[in-house]
Amino acid sequence: MHTNSSKDPLHGITLEALLNALVARYGWAELAQRININCFKSDPSIKSSLKFLRRTPWARKEVEELYIDSLSEPEEKADIPADNPWANWKGK
């Protein structure tokens, strides 16, 4: 049986999954700094961002490019032990 494997890193990734991954990694404030669009700055939500990105090809392209770039960047890990109650805290 022959299986097709795509070299496209976005293959099989929905826009919603992509956006959720970026928000989890960077947060809304960092996304707004990296990509200057109002849906990331003013009362951001997944729903409103998806609506905007689906209608705005240039913005969607920038978000997709950031996602692809983020795949090659190692995630920064804090020097907090995993059993520490603050280990998963994402406050500023």
C-alpha cells in the first residue's frame, strides 16, 4: 500500500489548531508584537481571530509563516523543577 507523505508542514493542520498552538506558545501580547493585527491586540479571542484570518489572506500567510518558523525554534524551558507548583504558571 502506497502512502502519500506531504513535505508541507501545514498539511493536516487546521487554522484553529495552528492558532491555538501559537497562542499557547507566545500568548496574545507576543503575537500582537510579532504580527501587527488588531485581532491579536484588542480583546483577542480564537473565534474573532479565525474570522479575520479566514477573510484576510495576507494576515493568514503571516500567521502560517510564524507557525512554520516556530516549529524550528526550541521552546524555552524555565529552570523550575517540574514538581514545583509554579512550574506551569504562565503569568507575567
